[in-house]
Amino acid sequence: MRHSLTSLSATALSAFALLAFLGGCSTLTTPEKTETPAKLVLQPASFRQLPGWTTDNQVEALTPFSKTCDRILKIDPVARPAMSAEWAGAMTDWQAACRALPDVATATPQQARSYFETYFTPVSATADGKTEGLFTGYYEASLRGSRTQGGLYQIPLRARPDDLVMVNLGEFREELKGQRIAGRVVDGTLKVYEDRAAIEDGKLPPAQDQPLLWVDSAVGAFFLQIQGSGAVTLPDGEVVRVGYDGQNGHPYYAIGKELVKRGYLQKDDVSMQSIQSWIAANPAEGREIMRTNKSYVFFRVLDKDGAVGGEGLPLTAGRSLAVDHSLIPYGVPVFVDLSGPKDPAQRIQRLVVAQDTGGAIRGPVRGDLFWGFGPEAEAMAGVMKSQGRYWFLVPKSSGRPGTP
């Protein structure tokens, strides 16, 4: 999702301040390994250590967390006694906290804050002791399109092919946790799937090449794949929302990095907007540069009003965060302290919820903030490459107030 699969979990990674430089929020590719990954280290903390905790309006965090709670309360705690990460605690503790959730429609800021302080305790997260990391932004992309090919609408958004097999390697070996591959089974063996260039050139088997919609912008379609979800406005005004439904298994490659490598952009100038502007001015070479990213994302039509993250739930603007799901379970409340996208002095200090993931969101202190839909969301996400830190909120034992 995010590329969001779209769990993403399959699917925020997006680097929308580095959106195509560092990666996008919604894809499910295995990152290139260049060094030993840092380890997540957790330390007990207190709410008074969270900068901006008392000024944040935690009522806004109740909306995404209530969606998470709806999911958690349906889980059988016997079949799944704990969250996917041991440090996050027992399922019974989460369910106890969820049952005590205040009414989202009527809760006051003080009631929301009191709820989190009563049923949760914060833990600081570091990467081998390093407190700060990179936080980017993503948003729900907007395109113009049609259900049929014709006129301006020549670029397909493709549905997931029936023969695409996606494999979570972590289900087979613990040391491969967080890594995934995809391909096509031929004579009982998993073979490499077509890359971006081959798919765009029509080299999928005809029965597997299934256009979902047709849009008017190749660049828009490319960035939609990085975002993992978006809204397509049809000629009659109907809006169709689409989300991540699979990926071809080729590693994600950030084209901003390629533009810097070739000397077309400076590293500090890379953003979604600068990349789009360069491609618009250089369409022929821009097409070739986009193809250096061999990863290709397939979509499905969403039946929900809004972007859907890896947790399988609608995302909440400004309050949903994409994280490294191999380290951090979905649904964990996270308090962030980040430099502002446009003015580093204007801090983003708020409670969000881990509800998405993405191919470029890797590491113990790394996040991708969902900004929502529309021009303002695009503008903020497109330039966000903030330094910051975060704390996880975990339920107190047995949900009993005052119990560590």
C-alpha cells in the first residue's frame, strides 16, 4: 500500500517527500539489502515525556483506533493469544482496552486523553539506540479516467492477474520475516513475473491482461502505484476508488534516485512535484526512467469510501501511519514528534495509529503519514521528509488501570 497489500499487507510507504526518491507507501516489494538492519529497541516511558501530549486533541485519534478495535474485538484470543510482536502484549489486554473505548461521537479531548492514559502505557522506540528516523507522507491520489479505452484515456490500471502468486517468505522461515516474492507457476516451479516494461508493452498472456479502468496520465498511473490507492473521476462525475491488489515481485526502485544518478535533479530537490515536472518536460526519457522501476502494482475497486491500508481498514487523514509491519503490529497507537514538512520548527506532535505499510517503509524508526485526499494533502505529502521519533502505546496488563 502503501503500497497499501494493501497488505498491502500487501500495500503507506510512500515517500512523498521523498516519494519517488525513497519509496512509496503502498507497494509490497522486498527492499534491497545494503547493510545489517537496525534492531528495534524499546524502553519504558511516561506520558509526561511525550512532547505535545497535553496539547494534542486525542479525540481525533479515537476515530482510527475505534476501527482497529472493531477488528480486534472479533479476534478469538484463544486462537490468537497475542499481537504479532511479543512486546505489544496479550490479545486479552487489547480487547479489554477496546471495550473501554469512549464514544467517538461524544468524547471530549480530556476524556480521550484520560482513556489512553488509563488503559495504555508508552514505550520509546529506537533503532539500535538512535531515537530519530525518517518520516515521509502519502495521500490518496486523484486521476481522471474512463471504464473504456478511448480519446484521452489510453493508460490502463490493471486488475490482478489470475496467475499471479504472491509469497510471504516469513511464513516459511523466521529469518525471512518481512520479505515477499511473487511470480507465476510453470510446471510446478515459481517463475519470475513480467516486469514493468513487459507489462506496459502488452506481454502478459492475453487472458491475464485485465484493464480495470483507463486513465489519461501515465505519470499519474505511475504515482498511483506508489501510493497504493486513489480516486478516479469518470466523465459522468462518478468517483471510483481503487486500491492495491498485488505486485509483480520485482524490487521497487525509486526513480528520484535515478534522476539524481543521471544528474537531472539534485538530491535535496527531489520531491514528488519535482519528479513530475521533470517527466512532463521530458516525456520520452521520462517513460524510460519510470521503467527503471521494474515493480508493477495491480488494483481492485474498493467498496469503501476512502483509502484502505494494510490493516484492511479505511485510513484517517493525519491520524493513520504506515510502519514497518515486520516489526510493528497493525493497530498500535503511536505518538509522533516530527519536524514539519514545510517548516521544521512547526512540529507535528500527535497520536496516530499504525494502520498501513509499504515497500519503502523499513526500519525500527520509520513512518509514512497519511495526509488524506485533495490538493492540500498532495502538497503536504509531496514535500514531507521529516526527521522525528515516536513512542508506542501498549495496553496495561489485563486492562487494569495502574497496572504496568
